Amino acid sequence: MLEAKAVLERYRGIKGLYLLLLRLEKGDYTIGNLYTGILPGGIYVYIGSAWGPGGLGARVSRHLSVDKRIHWHIDWLTSDPRCELIGVYLFPSAKGESSLYNLLAGISECIIPGFGSSDDPRAKCHLLFLRESLGKLESALRDFHPNYIKILL
């Protein structure tokens, strides 16, 4: 985790897109007023953007924090002990959450429509259940942004 924090510090103030790679246990989850139900266990990806002054470094560091106020849909999962954050992908200066969603839609599934995508009407959701291997995910990500930064946690 120390290495991740050092990498993220280098991206403080740099805007762009990111993906969180999550491993969830199968179970009953509540996401605010959006969803209550059973989520299958497995690997999920969350598509996010960081356009505020803190940029990618600050936004992703917040997601890694366990002691935070619940603000976004993703906070409901990252604050849950059954959720393990296992990786982060950074796409400095990249735009187009919808484009990234469309690219990943072929290898994943939207389980909770509207999750994280209230400001992106072209995407069904920003939390995707990965149906394919991590290798297929990384191949798709290279197509989107060949110089992405991968941080394993």
C-alpha cells in the first residue's frame, strides 16, 4: 500500500479517468437508496473520473481510505469489509467515461443500473461485473489508453 500512495501522490492535481478493481464476496448489499439485493461474488470494475483540483491522486486516495463519509455510490462498497480493493488503473488526461464503459461492456455486465453514472446518461452504469479474465480487461484498457498506469494493492 505504501507504494500505491507514493504513485498516487505523483498524480495529485492531474485530471483524468480511473478504474478501481474490486473483489466482492457474494452477499446482500445496500447502496443507499439505489439498490438492496444480492451481488454475485467476483471481480468488479468501477469507472470513475477526477476533474477536481486534487485530480487522480486525491480521488483515488480517498477511495483507498476506509474512514470516509459516504458520498458516492462506490463508497458504499469500498467501506464494506466484504469488498477488497485489489487494483487501480489511471488514465491521465483521458476523457470519455462512456467510451470506456462501451469498451468494457463486451467483457462485463452491469448488475446495478445507474450505479455511479448519474452524470453520464450514455452509460448504463459505472460498476461492472467482470465476466472475462483480467488479461482481457487489460487488453481492452490498452485499446482505450495504451499508456495507462496500473497499481496493484
